[in-house]
Amino acid sequence: MSSVTLSIAALLTSINAAPQDVAVADRVDLIEVNHYYDPQGRLVFDQVIFYDWSSRDSRFHVRAWRLLKSPWQIPRRSWTDGTYTTSWKDGEVIRDVKSDMVRETWTQYDPELMERDYLPRERRRGLSKMVAK
């Protein structure tokens, strides 16, 4: 074998031996990108809120939320199926959350906090549990 062939074989072996990030996927009914401002109009934080539709209550209930720490977490549209996906590194896994709907809001209140009056945090479904290694 030539040295080029050996180099390529070694490279392919090392790529296959490298640990792969595990992805945890969820599907929700609505993803909201919320920008929360204080009474003086200063940005306090950006967050992504995940909702499920409750047919019993005829409204969306918060399932989970995360602070928006990077522009990469902003939901991206898939032009093949029309869905939106947000992804981020969550501990040891890559988390992907997909939805058919996205909205962006600018508020002077925290929608996730207000939703606790309708569905307390301990009763929320949450996102899928991470896979144990």
C-alpha cells in the first residue's frame, strides 16, 4: 500500500472511532421565541418556549423552555416539509425540537412564568429524558 492509501485508511478509522453526539428529538405543537424586556425597555433575556395544544382547555400549555444562548438555537425552517427545528447542545446530547408552528414575541412579562397559573411546572410534560450512556 502506498503512504497516501495508509493515511486515508488511518483517517477513516479515526473518524469512525470518534464518539458521536447522541441526538434527542422532540415534537411540540408550537415554538415561541420570546424577547423579555423590563419596564424601561431594556432586554432582560431571550428564551425559547415549547408548547403543546390542550384540546381539553382549548389553549396551548407550556411544555418546557430554555434560554436562548446562541443564534443557532433560533428555529430554522425546513423547506422540504415546512416544519421548524431548534437544536442545541444539552449536556452530553444534541437536542432537536421540531414544530409545525413558530411565533416570535416581544413582551414586558415572562410568558412562561404567567403560564404557571394554568399549568404548574411540576405538572408539565417536559422534553424527552436524555439517553443514559
